[in-house]
Amino acid sequence: MDILEDLYYGNLFPHEKCAKLDDEMKELNGLLNRNEEKLTATLFDEQKETFEKYKDCNREISEICERNAFLNGFRLGAKITI
């Protein structure tokens, strides 16, 4: 019961593990940033705005997918426990 209470009161942060990048993720993140900088340097202002909107939508989709994966994993763990 302590784990559920900690989760409820905000003492546990399951998403923090996702934020810690391993070497492979760091390399991919660096590559992503370099390519974004190169692309952005070639865009006009209106295109940059469109690209920012694209990134915002993509970020929202990723957050929804991560949340759903967490919920599905939690439900599966609960079913296994029961």
C-alpha cells in the first residue's frame, strides 16, 4: 500500500527513468539536435513557425503514447498481481 500512497501523493516519479538517457539515446538526441539546427538554418521565418508547430504536435503525440504505455504497463502489472 505504501507504493500506491507514494504514487498518489506525488512521491514517486515513474517517468524520471525515461528522462535518464543512456549512451545510445544521448547519441541519437545529439544527432537529432544537429539535424534540426541544420534544417532550421535553411528555413524562412514562416517555415520555421510551421516546423515549430509540427514539433509541438509531435511532442504531444509522444507524450500521449508514453502516458498510454505507462497506463497499459501498470494495468498489466496489476492483472499479473491479481
